[in-house]
Amino acid sequence: MAELLQIIISGLAAGSIYALAAVGFTLLWQASQTINFAQGEFVMLPAFFVLVGLGFGLPLWAAILLGLGASLLILGVAFKKLIVEPMLPHGTLPLVIATIALGLLMKESVKELYGATAQPFPAIFPQTVYNVFGASVSVQDICNLVVSMLAIGGLQLFLSRTRTGRCMQASAQNPAVAEILGVDVKRMVMYTFLINAALATIASVLISPIYLAKFSNGETLGLVAFIAAIVGGFNQIRGALVGGLLIGVIDNLSAVYISAEYRSAMPMILLIAIILLRPQGLLGTKEGRTV
Amino acid sequence: MNAHTPSDRAPILAVHNISKQFGGIRAVNNVSFEVRKGEILGLIGPNGSGKSTLFNCILGQLKPTTGHCEINGKSTDGVRPADLSLMGVGRTFQQLSVFPKMTVLDNVILAGQEHEGTMLSRLFGKPDAGLTGKAEQLIEFFRLTPYRDTEAGSLSYGQQKLVDAAMAFMAGPGIVLLDEPAGGVNLTMLANLKERLQTYNREHGTTFVVIEHNMEFVMSLCTRIIVLAQGEIIAEGSPEEIRSNQMVIDAYLGG
Amino acid sequence: MKPLTLILLGLALVALILAPIGQGNYIVYTLSSWLLFSISAMGLNLTLGYAGQVSLAQAGFMGIGAYITALMTLAGIHWVVAAGVSISSCFAVGLLLGWPALRVQHHFLAFVTLAFNTLLFLVLRNEEEVTGGSFGLVGMPRPDFFGLSTMSNLNFYYFSLVCFLIAVAVMWGILRSPWGRAFKALRENPIRAESLGLKIRRQTLLAFAIGSAFGGLAGAMQAPLVQFIEPGSFGLIHSLKILLMVVVGGSGFFFGPMLGAAVVILLPELLRFTEGYYLMIYAALVIVLMVFSPNGLIGAGQKIWLKFKPKHEARRDMQKGFQL
């Protein structure tokens, strides 16, 4: 029982970080029909911006701010302006391929420019472990969970309660109508890209102390983010959140109870099961079918 | 080819009490009518009269709030476009709908090939699915023979409309639904199109349902006309009867 | 076909026959490798370029083909039988994977194939008793045909060339069939195509399955060519590589995959001086290509060609005049 509790808590902590990536992924899809195959690398990269900042002798908080700024600029503005925007008129396919290539570019750049070995990343939260009902629960896990939840909850509030947030939702749902109503759709889409970059930075800073910063971190992270988004329901923030948490827990459970060898197979099996049984996702609503 | 006399058979299209509501707006209100084999039925009405909504309900694209449509006794409710075609329903679209980079011949063959054989026979069979002869006949019928090997996209607008019509007939449908066939076509081409449609109707007994804005075109093409206004049928009858119907005149003149 | 096209194709064939003569082993080997990747990319082109779906499991299908062929030929069964089994297995797996994925919109096939390729990698690595685990399988024999051995690299090249030509002929036949016409129509105007009775989902599914079967053939050739297979050769990164071949060459063009495979196989040689930066440069080039010419190199070539052919524009103006 205690072991199970422990597994579930650390699963939720990891899952909440996946959820950050999955939410960003979903937002991008909603706002601009961009399926970002580089989302995993988007989470991998900010940690290295922070490391570069630390290398200049900055304190951790300043390095993180620097990382956030660089991410907003590169993963937000530059990604939107240089890659997504010129390609949108060509349909989704070239963009899918460009983001695949972008992921590769980011991965290789980090490998060549910073190094192929895993880099230790300073912990933001204490790594003390407490004993709760016989289960060891780390403060870091709890903090990660809380920070991610606050970020996603805050985002949800922003989208539903503020004028800008509602304009963003309107732009995502029906850009033509939003435009007529006087919403600056282009700007709203840009906000979405910035939010995605910010979420990726948070995820990066939270996950890197655990897994170390490595150029190849994005491979699994990206896959997990896609799967979380699809499992939860492709078109909803809540869905991505639930999907992320679920995968975090399942991943941890299967590592212990099924087999370490096939641990990474579980999310895939979950994905295939969802697509077979409930293609709109757990919380998703049915959209039209095209193919 | 023998001529068919209309109205001596079961209805090919039956519309039963169709209503369609969008939120609080009732776009179509309890409309019923039947179309018999060989008829050319015109469906007209001012903008916003609900004729497009009705058309989409007939095609199974929109689910009516109440009521249903039957073509040859089969409900069209929720039928996918491909299956509707395989049920023997041809259609044209309001906007131009040819395949611009394929030749006229390929356009017309394509329109028939899915009705022949199976997926496998289409994969391993003859490149033209044995349809070249039939396609050439239709191309000849619409006087497009000189353009047989021309890319459809490089023809004039009116000629493309003719290709579109030829495609609608290629699979030998019992009924063809034409959505604004006269839109954007010049007068000479229009007369040509009308004459060809009438000849085809006479020779093959194919039923037409035509949605149209162009009053002259409808009046001279159709054998019967239904007028919709604000989602309801306000008049029905021969072109002459419609022409002199006071309610129709009022509806169009904003009465 | 126009006589000019025929002459060009004849010249290409002669070039393919003469290419390896007098070359060193490494070049002949690389040429064989190019032929088999062309086959694989041709299959993916059917899925991507004609059916508009992204498959990220083409290397996985090559893996299925390679492992089946390796196991069967190591057990003494002739390559032709093994290749047949490989091709049909890939076709069947393609149907099974594509059927659920194509029920829903968006690029779900991309995700399902991504997951599949990753799963397959795990199975190949973990089921050591059958697959040899991370050590893989070694010593697959190169096939004999009517007493002719393909042991030498030159002979194996000609064997690959025959397979390649058969694959090209099959693909050509498929694209010329009514089924291929349906694809052209689907690309140009899906709504109209559907209204004429075309069942898009079934059509797309079959394209994916056939495309996967081409991957199976390529895998069946890879086993005897390399004579050593391990899970790492069929990972996701290799699927991406094949995808890039199709896209770089020009998806939806018949000769796009061959060109793309040549570029992707040759580019590392050309960019050798860049050392580790090779993949970076490569990825950047793909992004630039996608931004400026989503139809790949052939698409870019066509664009340039059309620019130098002002006749076309003039005619379009005249047509507008007619309409007015």
C-alpha cells in the first residue's frame, strides 16, 4: 500500500510535467493547426539556456529568467515568424515535416555546441525525502506537482476570465468570426506561441534536475506529450492535463509491476488502445471525421 | 431511347415533413414533396428561403431536425457522399468542381470508375477501367470532343461547367441534383447547357432537381417548380402557373 | 509516352547498368543501398505524396522485412520465398495499423506509426531468443538464382537493380491504374471525388498498406546486403530519414523518392568535412526547403522551369479575357 502511494505520487509529479508539454502542444494545435513534432526538444532546450546563463556566473534565478527570455524569443517568436507563418498556406504536411526537422536541428545543435553527455542541473527545490504513512515522498516531487498545477490552473483562468484569454479562445475556435469581431487574430496566435514557450521552459526547469539535461531528452518527452494530448482529448487543456497525469502514473506503475524492459511500451499501447476505443480522447468531444 | 412519361411511377425522391432548425432559427419548416422519374424539378426561392438547407438535407449532408428524405425508397439520412453516389445519385456543386490538372477524358472516366468492379480490380485492372468508350460518348454529347485531352483547368468557365455535368451523368444515375448550374455561365453557353440537359432527360429519362437563382433558366428548363420562402413551400406548379402566381411575385419583390 | 521521355528513361537504365562497372567495393555497395532505400522511399511516397498521410514507421517495416528474411534464409529457405513472406507481412501489418488510425482526423497515422516503430524497436531488442537482441543477427546468405551467386558486390548490385526495376514497374502500374487516377483526383479536389463515389478512407488505407509492403521488400534486400541486422538500424531516426528522402526529392512526384534517396545517402559524403555538424546542416536545409519549396527539389525545379516559360501566363490571361 505504502509502495503504491509512493509510486502514484511520483507518477503524478512526473505526469504533471508531461502535462505542461501536452497543454502547450494542444494550444498550438488549436490556435494554428500546428502539430509540433519538436515539442519534446522545446522542453529539452530551455535547460541548456539556463546552463549557459549559469556558465556566465549568473545566480540560478537570473539564469532561469534568461532561459525564459531566450525561449520566448526562439521557441515563441522565431518559431512562429520564421517557420510556421510562411508555411501555413501550404497546408499541414510540410509543417509537420519542418517541425520534425526542427526537432532534429535542436537536438544536434545542443549535442554539437554543448556536448553529448548528460549535464547535472541545479535543483530548485530541496530533495529531502519525508516518510508519510510508510511511503517516502520527496519534497521535490510535491513542489513539481504544485508548480505545474499552478501554471496550468493559472493558464486556464487566464483563458476563461480575461479579455485577452477569451479573445485567444475565440481566435482558436473561429478565426474568421473573431477577425470580424475586431480581434487581432495574428497577435492572439502569437500569444499562444509565447505561452507554449513559457510552459516548455517551466517543464524544462522542473524536469532537468531529475533526468539531468541531455540533448536526447526530447525524444521521450515529445512522444509522451503527444500521447498525453491524444489520450486526454486533442482539443482540450483539461484533457491534456488528465492525459499527462495518467501517463505519468501508468509509466511508474508499469516500471514496477510489469517489466522494466517494456516500460516505455506502455504509453504506446495506451495510445493505440485509445485510438481504437475512444479516438476523441478521454475528455474529448467528437469532431467531424475527415479521412 | 424511348421517352418516359413522368408521374406514372413511384416517386424517385420523396421528402417527408422536413424541418431544420439552427439554434432558434427555423431554416426549413415542415416541407414535403415528391419527385417522379423523368421530372425536371426546379427549387427556387429568394436568398435565405431555406433551399440550400433543404438541398443539403436531401443529400444527407445535414441531419434534419424532423422528417426524412428517401431516394428510391432508401433514406438518405447520414449517408456518406460516396455511398450516395453509389446509390445512383449524381450531383454538381455550386462552385466549379472539376479536377483541373486531369484531362477532360480522365475527369469523366474518374466519375464512372468507382462504380465498376472492386478496389482490387481498380488496382490491377485496365488503366481506363474499360470506360473510355462510354466517357467519349458523354464528351461527344456535351460537345467537348475537341478538348478530350486538354487539362480541364485550362478550359473556359462554361466548358468546365459542361465537364462537371458530364461527370454527374457518367455513372448513369437515376437522379441528378444540380446546385446553381447557371451561375457564372454566359448566355450562349447557358442555352447550350439547358438544351443538353433537356435532351439528356428526354433520351435517358433521368430525373433532375435543380436549385437556381436564374429565373429565366429555371422557367425554360424545368417541368415543375417549387417555390420556397422563409422555409416553407409557398407555391408549386408548372412554370406558367408559377409565373402568374401572386404569392411568388410578392415573395420575390419583397412583399 | 513521348519519344523524348522514352529516350531519357532508356539512358537512365543504361546509366544504372554501367554505374558500378570499374568502381570500388564501397561505391558498389553504396549504390545497392541507394536502390533499396529508393524502393522504401517509393513506398512511403505513395502514403505521403499521394494519400497525404505521414507514416513514421517505414524503417519499422523495413525491419520487419529484414528480420523475417534473415530468420528464414538462415533457416535455409530461399530468399524469394522469404521476401514474399516479408512483403505480405508488412502489407498485413499496414492494414492492421492503418485501419484504426485512419478512422479519425488529424495526422493520427503519424502518431500511431510513431508509437509502432518505437514498440517494434523494443520488441526486437528484448525478444533475444528470436531476434538476437541488441547483438542482432549475422551471416545471412546472399541468394543464388539459377546457379548464379550474388555473393560479390557487383552481382548483388545487379540483383538489387532487378528488384528495383520490378518495384518501379509495379508502382508505375499502380499509379496508372484507375486507383492511381483516384489518387490524383483526391489530391486535386477531395470533396468532388467523394461525391463521385470514391471511398477516401479505404483508398488511403490501401495506399498505406502497399507503401508498407514496399518497405518490406526493401528490408528483405537489406538483410543479405548488409549481412548484419540489429534493432538500431530500424529505429525511429531511420524512419525519419526515409521520410526526409521522400520530402527532399519531392513528395507526390514519381522520381522524387529516387532523387531524395540519392541526396540523403550522398549528402553525408559531401558534407563529410563538416564532421559532427552534418545532421545540423541537414536539418536546417530541410526546414529551408519546406519553407521555400514544400514540393521538394523536383517541385523547386518545376517552379524555376515555369518561370522561364512565360507562355503559360499569357494563355491564362487570354482565358480570363474569354470569360469576361
